[in-house]
Amino acid sequence: MQPRNMSMSGVVDLAAVKAAGEAKAKAEQARAESARQGGGGADAAAAGAVPPSALVIDVDEAGFERDVLQLSNEVPVVLDFWAEWCEPCKQLSPLLERLTFEAAGRVVLAKIDVDANQMLMQQFGIQGIPAVFAVVAGQVLPLFQGVVPEQQIRETLAQLVQVAEERFGLIGLQVDPGAEGAPADAGAPVVTAGPYDALLEAAVVALDAGDLGGAVQAYKNVLADDPANTEAKLGLAQAELLARVQHMNPQAVRETAAANPRDPQAQIAAADLDLVGGHVEDAFGRLVDTVRVTAGEERDAVRVRLLELFDVIGADDPRVSAARTALARVLF
């Protein structure tokens, strides 16, 4: 399920929600066709199966578009930013490799040496390593930084696979287990189960069907029994955001916000649209600026909405950290 450090930024958009049902159906059809072709060895090779060695790759700046961005349209690509001198990296990287092989083609691991790829490190805003991101259908999702427990990584990968399949119709790569380089335990699925899986699945189904009210209620049902459930908290924040913008007229909202820069409600509505559109820094910056020029209850309303948007993106996203610092400067 949803781990503490995983951010779903870049995935929260109305178009993706509306298309989720079609994407899931596409994935199921593709998986059924893959199973029908089935088999290993020559049959797998004929069907376009890749060797297990293709699941863990070294990537540099020159090949990033081909090896990561283009590939992410077929399978989620996990980015492992590391360096030879980084001792924590030596703990995390082998674990990521093992779990990638276990995922059996549902994810690909791209290893990036930060010493040799300083530009990529800067573009991703990385301030410390190891740092792990994912790219799904060209969209970047920060996952976690530093060494984290194996179970948390498994949960992260499970959620990543679920998002890729249900939101984008990606079923990953078919792997030939008989090819050279296959680990002895390759093919074990990355699956986790928990006491709230059924309720969380109900929320996802409602979200995919466009039933935002149903999704909100389903997540609240989980939180009523488990207030600390991170997946439910994140899902609720996303569903409530989508529900708020569902019936907005984007042009009217933006015109009102432009004409009334000191109007808290106008800026809050525009910030919601910014975030849904993937303009995370714009949303945060708009509300920080509004906090600066307001006071009393109005300022508090803007501050609370900003904190809610932080929950949508995830506390460990560097953009959230930067916005928290900016907010603190304005408040204090």
C-alpha cells in the first residue's frame, strides 16, 4: 500500500481519473493476450520478451530520454541516484535490484551515477543520496530519500505498479525467465496485503469511475478506524481536491484570481487548478504570496489550504519542503 515517503504528484489530474477505467481495461486485455501467448524460451523471445538483465540498467544524460522517458510509456522506471563513495547507496542499491527482479517486468530500475551525471542531479533537485524517483508515462514521482526498510520499498513498488496499470494501462515488460542472467527467485510478484486493502480498493474503484464523493467517503471510512493510514490520507487529499475543481470554469477562476490578487478565496481556487494541472510550484507560490498579503481568519484559511495541498503531493517532495520554508518566512 501507500508508503510514508511516496508522493503521487503528477498523477493527480482529471483526465487521468476519467481515463482510468479504460486504462485498466486495456491493461487487463494486454495481460490476457500476454498470458495467451505465454511460455518461455523461444516462445517468449518471439513474443518480445526481454532477458532479466534488461530490468536493471545504467543510465546517463545522453540516453535519459530513450532509456527512461520513452521506456516509461511501457513500464514504470525507478531511478536510483547513487555514487561510488556513498555508503548508504551500497546498502540500498542491491535491495532495489533484488526487488526489481522479483517484480518480474512490472518495473525497470535505472541506476544513475550522480558524479557522472551532475545535470540530471540538478534537474531532479537532489540534495542528498541515495535518492529514488519513478517515471510513469513521462511523469516524475519522487519516492524516497535515504535507506528505508525493505517492506516500505515493497509497498512503494506495489503502489507504483498499481498506479501504472490502473491510471495509464501499463502492464510492464514480458520477461523470459530462461534467459541468461535470470536470478533464481525471479518472477515472484511484488504484492502486499493489509487489513484495509478491500476498503482502499473500493476507494480506487470509485475514483476510477469518477465517483469522487464515493472515493472521499471510502477513504474516510479507513481513516475513521486507522487515522494514521498514509494511503488513505493521501487518497482523501487527492479525491477532495478533484471534487473541488470538478465543476470549476478554469478560465473564469483564473480571470477572477488575476483581477483580485488579494482575494483569498479567488487565490485558493486558482491554486487548486494549478495543482490539478501539474503546476505544483505555481500553486504553492500563489498561496504563500496570498498568506503574505492577508491577515486573521483570511490568512489562516489560505494557510490551511496550503497545508492540504502539501498532503496531496507528499511531505517528502522537495517542492513541499521548499514551500514550507517559504511559508515559515512569511509567517514568522
